[in-house]
Amino acid sequence: MTEFFQSLGMTYEWAWFVATFAGILLIALPVMLAVAMVIYVDRKVWAAINLRRGPNVVGPFGLLQSFADALKVMLQETIIPSAANKGIFIIAPIVTFTVALAAWAVIPFSETAVLANINVGLLYILAISSLSVYGVVMAGWASNSKYPFFSAMRAAAQMISYEVSIGFILVCVVLWAGTFNLNDIVMAQKGHGFGIINGYFFNILLFPMWVVFFISSLAETQRVPFDLTEAESELVAGYQTEYSSMAFAMFWLGEYANILLMCMLNALLFFGGWLPPIDWAPLYYVPGIVWLLLKAFFFFFMFSWVMATVPRYRYDQLMRLGWKVFLPMSLIFVVVISGYLMATGHYGAAA
């Protein structure tokens, strides 16, 4: 894209700046539009499972309901509690929203469609996802209210508990693929299952790690059954209790952008990313981005399905699952997979 803008007479510096800015908009705007639509899908799935109709009034089939909700919060008054730390109170939703969008910079939508194709893309995502807890903690502390503060403490403990196991799961994937680059990790999955199935999910050693990664994704994004930061029966609305108007909406945008990111990571790391499910030439005529979006939508449906059917965990159950089940299990699999790769002489497809 930089070459295109240079052909219009721009200097290299200006062409690079405009190309980068255009790339950011090409990712950020569709992600925000996708958030509006997946909220609608979320509500429709919950309604279907509970034998209800869901949104069906605003627009055809209720498709404009999310946009009506967005307009409503935009027109509301922003209320800041008198006892709150006003600066941090305002910055918290901005941090949550910004960090959620920043992680998308290294997500490859196809072999060439990626904003920043860096060699340590997986490490970048792990680092950025760790920052998402700061917005929640800042909101809980700045609100100067006990329920948001309890929520902030829960969020900090929950994030740490499940990021440890996610880190070891990513180590397993990196060991097998031999690279931190997301493009190379996807290509390493080509024909991995019996030479015809694209994806690590068919691997008997990596499939359990995908199950743990999927459940940890629910915890990392505070989705049911791990939504203890927003538990309405205990904490009113958690860290969002004192927020209204666009500040509240930015928390929602950040939350759903993170959910979509985790759906993408499930597809990229274990299900072949933009590759078709089967390594068969005619399937490659379908654009890679279509396969990736279909896989991500499937995982989002699973997120919604779990939310509509599984009851919320108690806090002690949440901690026990993270520290006493997932952490030892993921650590054992790091050792097992390392031993298997050493014994078979398989040092990574990209090595």
C-alpha cells in the first residue's frame, strides 16, 4: 500500500504514514461494525436457546437493534460520581477500548492481509491481552464504590490465573510450529491431519490444549461462566456500575472486541486460520478471509451457547480450575510435547 501512495507523488515517509493509517482504519472500523452485529447475534442465540424471539422490531429481523442501542447511549448524559477520581474514571474505558483494538494489528486475515506481520506476533498478543485488566482495575478503583472495587480485585486475580495457563498453551503451539509468527503458525497446520486436514485440532497432543485454551478464553474475556467481574446478583454490574453514556459503551466495545479476538485466535492457532478445513485444491478458490471469518463465527456461536446454558462459577471454583487443573495440565503437556518432538526429531515446521 505504501508503493501505491508513493505512485501518487508522496514522499516515502508520508506514503508510509498514510498507508499505515489507512490499514488501521481498515481493521478498526470493520471490527467496531462487527461488534454491533455480534451483539445482535449473541442476543438471538440466547433467545433461541431460551425459546424466545430476541431483537425483532428495529429494522428487518431486528438487525438495527444494536445501532439503536448505540444511538441511545450516545445521547445519554455522562455522569461522574462526585467522590470518584475523575481523571482515572474517564481514562479507564479509553484504556480498555484502545488495548482491545491494538491487539488486532498482528491478526492475519489471509496470507498477505495483515497490518503488522511481525516475527513475535504471538508474544505481542500475549502482552497486549495482559494490559486489558488495567482498564477494569482503574475503573473499579476510580469509582470509589465498593462493588466496582470488588470487581476490580476479582478481575486482577482472574486475569493472572488464566493467563499463566494460556501462556503455557501458546508454548505448546510454538514448539510444534517452530515460530511465533502467526502467518507461519497457520501455514504449519496445512495438511497436518493425515496429510489432508488443515489444523492442529486433529493432533492428539494439541487437542486437549485447544479445549483448555477455549475455556481459558471464556475466563480471559469474562464471559459466562466466568463473568464474576460483572456478576449482577452480587456486584450490581461490577466495574461498570458507576458508568453511563459513551464510557459504558466503550467498555462494551472493548469487551466484544476481545471476544472476537479470542475467536480469531482459536481459529488461527488450532483450526488452520484462513486455510480451508481440508487440503483440497478446489476449496482454495474460496478467499482465505471467508474461511477465517466462518471459523471465528463458529467459535462465537460456541461462546454464546455456553453463556446461555452454563451457570456461573463460584469464585473459589474459578480459582481452583485455573491453578489446580489448567496450570498443572498445561505444564505437563509442555513437557510431553517437548519430549515427543525431541524423540521424533520434529523441531517445528518453520524451523
